[in-house]
Amino acid sequence: MPSRVWKAWPLSPPAWPVAAAGDRSAGRTRKAALNLALAVGMLVVACLGLEAALAMARINGRSRVVFDPEKGVAFAPGAYYVERKEGFSEGHFNSHGFRDYERTWEKPPNTYRILVLGDSYVEAFQVPLERAFPALLEVRLNAASRARRFEVLAMGQSGFGTADEYMRYLDYGVRYCPDMVILAFLTGNDVSDNSKVLHREHIGFYFRLDEHGELVLDRSALDAYAGQTTLTDRFFRAVKRHSYLASLVSERAYLLREQMREERYKQAHATAGAPEGGLDEFSDLNVYRPDPTPRWREAWEITEKLILKFEHEVESRGGSFVLVSLSNAEQVHPELQRELVQKYGLPFDFDLPDRRLRRLAEQHGIQYLDLMPALRDYHRRTGIYVHGFGSVVTGHWNETGHRQAADEIFSFLRSRGLVPLDDRPVEQARDDR
């Protein structure tokens, strides 16, 4: 009888097919991880390469702006800057965060100090520091004085209006114990910058009028910005201070966001009716219109009261106050005037804002210098442009504009006896008037 062979049936399926599937899944995971690591590595290498290229090319600087909830936007002390968009300059801000020579808070003995407060014209990134009008004015004053040394401190920042400049004087300027404060006023945008609406609520200080027509400080734009700042924002700001690439990307993204924000803001605050001549109410060209809108009338009222407040504050601290009106390219170069009139068909009065400032100064006894007529006359006599660079004749002052401005301011201060020069002490000049 044949023996019975017993077959042992497995109690569970073989393990090897499961192990093979697991191996394939693990392999795919490892491959995906390797690809991801490779991609991240390549991205890091590319970023490092771009960072090195930007550092060598000096196309842009690392982030140079800091935000103080109490004092607003300022430059980072000692930060490097480079300007290529309009003209050229590069260097480092001083230890106090200004585009100026190194200064001490304490005024040196036998020194006469002048503070120049203003916007991008005083900041003057478009020209080397030593060729900006505050630096040139300092050279001219010292050349005319052996008995006393002069310091002309530049405290300018792009986008500033009179309110920002007034607060910059209180927050920083008074610490320098200035003998004189020059308010460099740009009619091209300072009037609109003093209106929270016309300035589209950009980050900064504003003043508004209360029910009695008195100025009241408005910090809401600053407070809103500070309230929106997150931990991530602060981290990214720290990165930008050490990275050229992060700063470049951030700058482009900021400009795009601001353009979109401004368009939305304009639409939300647009007045009824079509813009006359195609000129909307937010255009700075409205400063030349004899028939301003209510918002522009209010902006002018705030501006004039701010100038008077500024003068009173300076003189109450023992300093002298000088209002200097700068120039806009369309005021100085006649062909630009013709283009604007032809484009909009409006009765622009390009001398109007300067006449208004002169009238304010005469009514309140403010020392006032209007640079625009002298610069326009210089251009007409010589054919040399004082605004623009290369083939572009708009925008900021070029080196010629800064040189002419420094000469005019120096002549004004000396002829009025406002500064103690060797040929005419201040006390004697005041007695002669």
C-alpha cells in the first residue's frame, strides 16, 4: 500500500510578494526625496550664484530702510547704497542713518550748524554726495569764513512731505542744536504729500485740520503699518539686510504691490465726473491749476499752516528758519511746459505755487528764497539742462542743478546777512536792515 504523502498548506500567503511591493514603494520614496534634495540644492546654488553676482555687480544694495513705530521710516545706519535708476552714486549712510558725512550729535566748538530738511532732492542719490547742494553749500560757506567753521547737514528722504520733515526735525534734528534750519520745499509733490488722501495714505506722518481749522497730528498710517507687521515680516526684513537677492526681489514685489494698491485707492477715492483734460485729481500737476479742487485747497491750507508751525518751532528753540522753494523740470525747461499744455489742454500756471509760497513768506516775515526763476534763467541763457541725465530732461537735479542751487543759496544767505561770514557778521547785517 503506497504511503500517504501529506501536503502542508500554508496558513498565510507568502511574505515575499509584500516585501517586493514595499521595496518598490520605498524605492520610489527615496527617488522622490533625492530629486527634491537635488532640486533644492540646485536652487540654493543658483541663489548663492545670483547673490555673489549681485554683490560683485553692485546693481542694487541690501535693504537700507528700517521702520520705527515712533519715528517712522528711516535709513539703516551704515548701510550701503547704490543708485543707478537716475544718475549714479554709491556709498554708506552715516552712523545716524542719513546720506551725509559723519556727524556728531554734539555741535563742535566755534561751529555754525545748518540743517537742510527735504525729500529726494536733499537725499540726492542721483549725484555723488560731495556734489549734492548741501555739501557744496558747506564748502562755499567755509571758503568764505576763517573765523568760524560751518556744517551743513543733509537730512533728506525720498517720499517725505512737510509733515515728515517736521517730525524728522523734532525726532532727530533738534539733537544737533542747529543755528539754522533750511526747509527745502518741492512744489512738485510736497503739497500733495501733505494730504493723506492725495498721498494715497503712504506710510508716514500727516496732519489734519480739526473743526477749528487747527493742525492735529495723524499717525494712523504709521500705526496701521506697525499693526500689520508679523513675525514673518520681521524675519524677512532681517534677511533683506544681509542679502542683495532678497532685497532686489523684495523691491520689485513692493513696487508691484504699491502700483496695484494705488490703483485701487484711486478708484475708491475718485471724485464724481470725468477728469478734466484727462488729468485726475491725484496728479501732482494739479499744483499748477488756478482752480484747485477742494482736496487740493485743503492740502494747500495744511501745507501753509505746517510751514508756519515749522518756523515757530525752530525759532522757539533759538534757531533761524529759511524756506527755500526748489524747482520742477517742467518749470525750468520750456519744451516740457509746451508738451503738458498740448497734452492736457489746461491753463497751467507754472509759477503759481512759488508765488503762493512767496506771498505766505511776506505775510509772516519768513526768510524765503525761490530757486526756480534763477535756474530757469540759467537754462535759457546757456541751454544747459539742470534737470535730468543723458537724453532725459525730466526728474531730479543733475550736477549742474545742484551746483547752481548751492550758489544761489550761498548768495542769498550772505546778501541777507543770515550767516556769520568774515565779510559781514550776522549781527551787523541785521542792524543794517
